[in-house]
Amino acid sequence: MTNTKKSIGFVGLGNMGGGMARNLAQAGYSVRVFDLMPEAVQALVDSPAGANITAASSAAEAASSVDVFISMLPAGRHVDGLYLGQGDSPGVLDAMAPNTLIIDSSTIDAATAQKVAAAAEQKNLLMLDAPVSGGTAGADGGTLTFIVGGADAALAQARECLEVMGSNIFHAGPSGSGQIAKVCNNMLLAVHMAGTAEALALGVKNGLDAGVLSDIMKQSSGGNWSLNVYNPYPGVMEGSPASREYAGGFLVDLMTKDLGLAIACAEQSASSIPLGSLAKQLYSMHRDANDAGRLDFSSVQMLFDPSVKS
Ligand code: NAD
């Protein structure tokens, strides 16, 4: 039987992209994948969805002759290099067939997202910035929230693929808007996580049990997402990164990167973000003092209560 579903190129198969590409393959799309780490490619080819997955030998090969091209890379410089080229190597925009739809789901600065989308437009290619919220569990489970910037027509074309990988799709506005909305969200997340960790440390230092205090604040005006579903104090919430020595989850390195993006965004728009700036200092201090870059961001609890270090 012929596969009538769109063909997809996918580059960046890390903690997030691996699960997203697998879900597309499991939904019946033919997915051509590439990553600089051959083991990330192999893990997908060997997965139960492997029948719909082909390993490409380069990003350009993953981008040529596909209907939709998706990237999920660490930062703006990687996205710039992938699409526009680096040194002598050309960018993947040069390898794409006319009418390829491009979706970049990396969390990067809005200026790079707009620059790459403008270069794509020059080649008559539609491009969306579509960063995500929902973490690795959302990527694995196909329940991500996509925060999209770009033209209505491009989003209409992208919707069927996004619906496979996510359960919420928001159109924030024109090109770059997805990145701005994402950065606002993550700045708020950093602030309420740090505030939650500080309040729990204060209670524990004064003789309260972290679980009892959490139950009280959850039902009171201090309740918030960090406290309610991602409690940063070890032993309070089963399954949270805090209860597995802060392994996995959303890395301190990535949160620090996102707070840097928030500061850049504030500078460009002459906005004042004193809490976001302080949060950047807190997470950077924590990363350096506790060698915590590869730990989940809720490990910021260690700054306020060093006794939670294992
Ligand atoms: P990751 O470091 O696990 O994965 C990135 C992958 O990209 C790696 O496998 C790397 O080898 C590959 N890569 C880098 N440059 C490449 C290139 N030029 N060509 C091919 N492959 C290349 O990162 P991640 O956790 O998957 O995050 C990806 C993006 O998603 C980041 O922008 C991050 O901020 C964002 N994000 C992450 C989470 C999370 O919980 N991890 C949540 C929301 C958003």
C-alpha cells in the first residue's frame, strides 16, 4: 500500500527531538533523520517505529525531497549554521525542494528565527518558529505544547504534523513571536521555581516538614505549577526530578540559556526584567557552585537548602 502521508526530514534527535521523530514515524509518516551523534540516529532506526525511519548521511540529505523539514537543536547558532551554512558548507535551505514547509522547534532568540525565516522566504519556502513546552515527557508522549510564530498559511499546513507531536498548538503571531512567548513563559517558570524552593527551605529550616508545607501552600495563595506538579524538594512528590536526585527533566544549562534569551529580548525592547535578571544570576550561581548544569532546574533547591544535595 502506498504511504499517502507527508514525508518528513528531522534534524536534532536529542532528548526532545528523538521522541518527536519517533512519534511521527509511529503515526505512519516516513521520517528521514540526521544528528551529529550517530548513536541518536541508530537508536531511532532500531526502535519499534524503525520501519518508517531512514538514516540520512547529512542534514542536507534529510532536507532534500521531503514535504516537511523539522529541526530541534540546542541554540540559535546551531539553527543559523544548519539553515544558512557555516564556513564552506552550505545551509540546508539550498538543498530543499520548492514548497518544503520548515518548522524549527528549537528554543532560540527571536532575531535568529526571523533572520532564517526571511532567508527561507527569499527562496519561496514557508517557515515557522515553533518552540515547545512540556519537556521530555511531552516529547515522548506526544503531548507537547507548540508556541508558533509565522504565517497562518504555514501553520495550516503544519497542523497535522504538530498534532501528532503535541496536544496544544498556540499561534502567538508573526515570525519570531513563538520564541518571544516561549521566553516569557520560561522566565516566569524560573522565577516561580526559585520562589518555591526559597519558601520550602525557609519552612524546613524552621522545623516544618516539606511535604506538609507543600500541601498547605498548594491549597493556599502560594500554589503554583512548580509547587503543584514539579515539587523541587526531594521526597515530596513521587516521580519528580527532585525524587531521583534531579536526574533528567529540564537541564539547568537550558534554563540558564533561556534566561539569557529573556535578557537579550528585554534589552532589545528596553524592557525592565529585574526578577528575570535575578533568576539568571541564581541559576548561574547554582550551576557553578554545585556543578549542576546537567541536573534538572528544580535542583536550584540546593542553593536555598544545601542539605538536599545527595
Ligand atoms: P539535546 O542537546 O538533547 O539535543 C540536541 C541534538 O541536536 C543533539 O543530539 C545534537 O547532537 C544535535 N545537533 C546539534 N547541532 C546539530 C547539527 N548541526 N546537525 C545535526 N544535529 C545537531 O537538546 P534537547 O533537550 O533535545 O533540546 C533541544 C531544544 O529544545 C533546545 O533548544 C531546548 O532549549 C528546547 N527544549 C528542551 C526541553 C527539555 O526538557 N529538554 C524542553 C523544551 C524545549
